[in-house]
Amino acid sequence: MTLVITRFPTSERDDPSVFRVIEGVWQDAGALSNFVPTVDDVTVMALVAPEDVRCHWFTLTDVQGRQAETVAKLRATEQSLGLVHISAGADYDDVVATATIASEVMQRGLDRLGARGLNADIVLPFASLVRTHSDGVFRAEMDGLCVLRGAQFATPNEAVLRDLFIGDAHVENIDTDSLRSLLLSASTSPLLNLREGNFAKRERTVWMTADQKIWVRRLLTALLIVTMMLTIATLAKYWTATASENDAALAAAQKIDPAIQDIDQAESMLAASLNRQGKTQSSFAPLSAALWRSVKASPNVSVRELRYTPDGILTVVLAAPTADNINKALVTIQQDGFRITATARQDTSGATLVDMTVRMP
């Protein structure tokens, strides 16, 4: 895991340096304008210059915990000019540290970092790194950041402010190794973090990883291909079945008239024949279709005779080795809703015959 540390940029011209800390080893990653994030960049910490954030320390002996932080925020608000963003954290004993920053400065810095692919986890005042409750004054410096830190104050390292807050007091410099150690500690347990409230970090919900998206696309593609193949196979099955039925019907029609060439001609000649007899296909077509469907579904059943009378009754003689075979055909056609009458008999060969009439419902 990699820790990324940079200075919090507060203007368009501000181009701070970026550092990566990999297993305790510090690496200079160049300027923010040229920074390229990597997947190993787990934690991002931005340090706010003392000129851009005001730090206060309040001694609160009567309240503790969250209540103390709330009271400290209220007091910091009262001492601020205009609207500010505030964060607070317990420093030592009964002392609570607060940091106030202008909302527009906070937003500008986050936008500048975001433009380079950095979504800061921690936005920390540089002054809060040096935690002290002694009477001494400490000086810390890093990448253009410089702060003077006393027990109850933190100020930029400027001559006017040094005279005002420090005078002739001795200033102890914090060396580079000690400062880096403080930075690493703050990355895991910061005194306070300005990324709260309206500026709290909001993680984008990731429903699927890139690899999962690839597999989902592959599965959807495979599903589409399989669906198309099943559709084609089903259509081919229907086309084959229809062609088979048409061939059988054509063969039956050619026994009556060998001049018939195709199924369309057979259908037109059937319609013409029915019209000459004063009959229509309105009843014959569904009756004959229901008959052939029931016969086809019943093994060993055949049609011996077929007549269609002008009153719309289809007269049929069915034949089968046993009565059970014919009964299945009768049940099937009745289930389709047609009215039937049936009389059973046997022929000289012992086969079962049924004289049946079929009417429309």
C-alpha cells in the first residue's frame, strides 16, 4: 500500500510537490501538474499551509469527547469572520484543537487535487502535526510549508508574527526524519481532519470491477448467441414439420388428381370443389385440422373414410388395432372443444372401427 502526501493547493498557480511513501521509503513523485495516480495509491494526505487555515486550542475542563469538540467548534465560529468550514479534535488533557478554513478555499483545493486523480482521504493543517503542550516553540518546514508552533498557537514563519508571538524565545527546528515520522503517524491517526461535514469524502459505489464487467459482457454475448441458435433451430423444426405435412397432403391430393403440382394448387382446387357443392371451408378447415391433430397424437390410428356434408358435419371412419387407441383420439378431439358422436364396430380382420361425426362447437 502506498501513502501519497502533498501540499493542499489553494490557487490555480499553486503546483506543489507530491511524495509517495512505500513501506516507509519516501519517493519524490514530481509536481502535482505532472502527477499520475496508480492503483497502489491507497491513502492520500494533503497538508494545509498555516496561511490558509487558522488553528485554535481551547481548554475545556467541564466537557469531554464529542461534546467538547462541538463547544470548541462553536467558539471557533464566533472568532471567525464570515462562513468557514471547521474541524476539531482532542489534542492533550482538556485541550481541543480546531481548524477553520474558508469554504471556497477548501473546495478549490479539493478540485485541484481531483483534477489530477487525487481524492484526499485526509486534509490536515500542517501546524497540527507538531503536537506540544510545553512552553517551547518548534519550527517545521516541508516543500514551502513553514510553521512556528507553540503550546497555544501556530503561526506562519513571518517576521511580524515572530515578533508578536515569540520575541526572543528559542526556536527548536524539527529535523526531516522526525517530521516524516510525524507525517506517517498522522496518516493513520490525524489530530483532526478537514474532510468532514459538507466536505466529507464520498466514495463512488462500484457495483462491478473491470474484470467482472468483461465476464458479464461475455455471458450476455453467449446468451444472445444461444438464444439466436435456439430460435433458428425452432424455426427450422417448424419449417421441416410444415414441409412434411405439406408433402403428405400433396401426396394425398395427387391420388385424387395426378395433375396437381403443389400444395397451393391443391388448396385452391379443394376450395373450388367445395364452392361448386355449395359448401365453404369455414367449417371444414378447423374440423379436418382437429381430426388430423388427434389422429397424429394417437399411435396406430388411421382414417378409413372422410366425408363432409353440406350441413357442416365431418363424417369419419377411424381404424385401430384396439379400442384404446381410438379412445385416445376421441378424447383429444373432445378436449379441443368439438362435438362428436362415435359408434364402435369391428371389421372382418378384427380391427376396431369407429363411425364418428365431428361438428363445430
